[in-house]
Amino acid sequence: MKKIHMKRILTAIVFMSLCIYPFTGDAAVTLPWSCDFDSCVDWTYGQPLNCCGLSPGGQWGCDGETPAKYEQINSTGALGGSGKSQVHWVGAGDDDNSGGLLLDIAPSSQTNELWIRYYIKYQDGYEANTGYSKDLYINLGYPGTTIVSMMFADQIYITGGDSASCSGCGWASVFSDHQWHYVEVHLKFGAGDGVKELWIDGVKRINAQNINYGNSSYRFIQFHRIGSNQGMPTHSGCKARFYDSLAISTTGPIGPAGGPPPGAPQNILTD
Ligand SMILES: [Ca+2]
């Protein structure tokens, strides 16, 4: 009787373990793809995630507060009220942040040319004077990466092989107003025939042609991380970088979301 009882207890423990083990969702999506988070269940890293095929990023937390703050999906970023967004927590100094979200592209959809559209907003109180934030981290296949990086000295860089950048388009001129801004990136991978283009709020700010990504084999998107590490924020505690209305196209520019998130610029230009 005692043996049977123990077996039942062990079976129950195994069953409970399976129930609480985080479900990471389908790890690969096909293109085109989009996600406005609005129909996703509120989520904090460690909980089951079933949202647009996204997976949790690293198990990092922002240690600028106790307890640490982990990656979330909720409605705190949609001030004024409709819908949810991704909440990426960032602390002061170097690389104190929550883990971001991962998007894996199914092999059948991997491509050498794509457009990525996202809305981004820095929470009130988020401050930085120097350094950078890696807004999108795109893997081109081992070991190549390209990063869309906002520089607090008022630039945006697209790294990976020949870098491309704009000035007067970073923190001081655009993102320090703590409002939603809409960014679209066009990447065509290649060795000498590549392209890097970027629009902010519908205005083209980077137009770089004949780009060499460094190796002709880096010609497809494998996955990208939405929200990665950064350098030298100066605020105290943890402040959020919000992402919303993400979309990826392989056939042409996407343009602004049909209904921009609350707080987005009202005079968005369309191409
Ligand atoms: Ca949303």
C-alpha cells in the first residue's frame, strides 16, 4: 500500500511539473507576419507564452529594481487605452535588461529581402545621454548579424558588414519625446549588392545601396530578437521600451499600422 501511495505521489509531481513548465509556443512563423499583441494574454517571462508565434528571449531581468523586472506583454504601454504591447525593461549602466522576444522564421520563409515595421516608445523617465540600444537584433545565419541600433547621441546605425546610419534621427531629435514612433527597415542581404533603408514616421532617413554584408553566405533572416541589450541609460530603477504593431513583409513596404497605437504621431507620412 505504501509503495502504491508513493507511486501516486510521484505521478502527481510529474504531472504538476508538466503543467507548470513554460510552454514556449510554436518556434517558427511563416511570412508575411504581423503582431499587435492585442489578442495575446497578459504575459510575464516564466509564464506560458502563446502570442503570434513569438518565443521568450533570454531569462534576463532588469535588476535596477527589486524584485527584478522581466519581459512582459500587457496594456501598460498603450496609454490612452486600446490594446497591448511588448514591454522591454531596461536599467542603468550596461546590459541590465529583460530578455526580449524571439521570432524564428520557418526555413520555407527565409529570404534575402524583407521589410520590418515596428512602433517603439520609451517610457517617461527613460533617460540616456550616450550609448546605444539594440532595438532589433537580426541573425543572418551563423555567425552574421545585423542590428538596428538607436544611438543616444542622436543617430541610428544599421550594423552588419558595411554599416549605414543617419544623424539627427536618434534620441535627442526623435525618441526623447517618449511618444510612439513608427520605424520601417528594408534589408536586402548581399555581398556588394545589398540594401539598407530606414524610415522614421514615414520619412526616409537611411538610403544605403551596394552594401556588402560581409559574406555572401549571409543572405537570409534566420530569426530576430525584439529588444536586446544596450549601453549606458542614466535613469534610476527600470524603465520600459515598448514595442507594438510589428510586421514583416517580403514583397514591399508595409507603411503605418491601420490604426496607430494611441500616442503615435497623427501626421504620419505614407509612401
Ligand atoms: Ca497593440
